[in-house]
Amino acid sequence: MKNKKGVSAVIATVLIILITIAAVTIIWAAIIPMIKGLIETGTTCLDVMKEVELGDRTCLAGSTTVKIQVVRGSKEFDWADVQVRVENDEGDSVSYYLIKDGDETIEGLPGRNEAKTFELEITDFPGGLEGGAVAIAPVITVGGKEENCGITSTKRLIDCPD
């Protein structure tokens, strides 16, 4: 008879358990930081979306000039910019950033419990902006990374009062 040596059932079970624990540890170490970052970003964005909106002074100051009043609530957050989407009456839209896309230096974004009005010259629509709309989406910094939180407010463009 040949002498066959093999791994006993107890040792095989212990090895399978150790390999499973090692695999779970490696996966856990890789996935948890990613999930933690997503949860932090999502929570912060939810707070910000309730805090930033278009003010009543958002209007059309000419056929190509849009005044955008950004109103900020009382919560503390670190925001980097505001994305503005302007749409004409035919549904065509164009997107700008208040700070990054500015040809000239625009004063900072509103502080806590503050509102600021910005003017944008929109020349992308030959027919003008009559009957169009404007929407804003705050861009915040979370964990050293900029995140666009999505549209918080939309308004139809009406002529500015004189």
C-alpha cells in the first residue's frame, strides 16, 4: 500500500476560515474609506441644497444680461463655486461657473445669511433669453475634493424692474 498524505479536514477548515478572514479584511480596508467619503459628501450636499437658492432679484437685465441673486442660509459649509445653467425658451441651455468661468475677478460668494447679485452676459443664444430660465447648483469642497451638489433652485427669467 502507498502512503498517501493529505491535509486533514480540520486543517483544511482552519485554512479556509483564515483565507476568508484575510479577504474580508482586505476588501473592508478598501471599501470603507470610499463609502465613508460618499456618505460625507451626500450628507453635506443635502444640507447645502436646503441652504442655497435663487433670490427674488434674479431677472433679465437686457436681451443677453442675466442678474443672478444667490441667497445662502445659516449653515456652515465650504463652497468653491456656483454652477449656473441658463436656458432659452426653445430648451437650449448653456452652463457657467460664477468664479471659474469669470473673465474678470468676481467678488466672493455670499457668506452665511447673505445674498449677492451677479451679472452674466449670455451671448450663446442669438434670439436672446426672453422666456428662458436660470438654475443654480452649488459646488462645495468636501475632503479636499470639489463636488457639484445638483440644482437647488430654478426661476423663469422675467424683465428686471427699473
